[in-house]
Amino acid sequence: MFIKQNIGIVSLGLIGGSLLKALSGKAENICAVTRNPETIKKAKQYTNNISNDYKTLKNCDIVFVCSPMSETLRVLDELESILPSSAIVADVCSLKEFVTQKKRPYVFVGTHPMAGTENSGFDASFSELFKQAVWVLTPRYDLYENKGIDELLNIINILEAKPIFMDPSRHDSAAALISHMPMLVSQALMKAAMDNDDAIKMASSGFRDMTRLAMSNRTMANDMISMNRKNIVDAFALLTKHLENLLEDGYFEKLEPICSFRRKMYDAEGKNISN
């Protein structure tokens, strides 16, 4: 499959860089914008249309904004004076309600690829990042009708990701439960063990896996916690409820449905197959 539209990518970190690498050779033209001069040099093997100027994107049909969440609204505002009304813009933020409130002069679709690692930056990006990963779309049909959806689904399918649709508010609540809270728990667990020399010496694969998210990109982590605090607090209340329940009598009997559900949730390669 080949993408006939001109594709633009803003910011070439883990997500944006992986998009660039995955779409290289599969699109009519790819334009990219990044403020990092070293990244510009490295990315030129994938596209020559790369600079630190948003005007580079002026002829793009579809633009993916992969900036940090705290910068995304500013970037979307900046693109209003550059892109034509026919352009389709999609962000990749892990929160969707805050970014889908305003009607833009171009077609805007909130999206969130559920793909990432504990690493960050262009050097950490790779073309297979999105394969079999869930890609959430939170379109505002009341603002843009059904515009831009087919074009984005085409790209998501080319990336071999799995699109699902969700209301922005429901998305943010779910993201707190399965992404933002686990990251915070991982960080708190790491902090709790750091001063216990015996625990650190004994720590093996279980602790390693539980604390992987403690190494998450700090800018991204800060945006998650500061911008989705209420949903995270609600998620912790739910977690506390279930912790207390598990510590009550009948622990052994309570484990089977949990283990059974978890076994069926992922395939042998660790991809979510519950959709």
C-alpha cells in the first residue's frame, strides 16, 4: 500500500521518529519539523524535507503532531496560520479531552497510539513500534462530521496498528488506570526500595519488570501527572479498594479469575488481543 498524500510530522522523538521511519518509502512525500539540529542531521536519511520551521508543513495533507503534551496546544495554534482548511491534523497525546475542545480551521482528530517504551528521543525510535499496537481515535463528529477518519485509518492500517474509537473523556479515565497510575506506582516502588540495600541486592526479574516505567521520559511523566491528576486520584481509589479486598480472607480463591483474565489479554509477543 502507498500513501498518496503529503505527510507531515512535528517533533521526532520516540513516536514521531518511529512514524518517520515506518512511513519512509510508503508516502508520496514526508515533511518533518524538529528543533534539534542533531536530529535534523540523523533524519535526513528518511526525508530531505526537514527543518525547524513549521512552514515546511504548508503543503501537507496530513500532519501528525508528536510534541510533548504541554506544547501540543501551542503547536496546534501555530499550524492554524500555515495549513489549508483541507488539511487533516492528528495529535498523539496520551490525554484527549484537553486537546479536542476547540474547533480548528483545519480538520483535527485526536488520536493516541498505545505504543511506547521507557526510552525517548529519535535514537530510541524504530519502524516496528506500532505493529499490532492499539491506536485510539477520539474524533469530534459534532465539530468535523466524519472528516479525516478514512485517511487516518489508511495510515494506521499501513503501520499495522489496530484502530479503536473512544470518547475523549472515557479515554482519559482509562489512560489513568492502565498507563498513568502504573507509571506512578512504578516510580513509587522504586523510591521505596532505593534506600534498602538488601532489597536492591535481592531484586531480580519481577522487580525489574515492575519498575521499568520508573525510567519514563520525565517531561512526558510530568505532563501526565499534572494534566490528568483527578483521573489518577480516582484510579488510585479503585486500586486501594481492590488491594484491601485481596488482603481480606479468601485470597487464594480470588486469584484464579485475575490470572485467567490476564493470560487471555496478551499474545506470546506481548500484544493486546482483547479487542
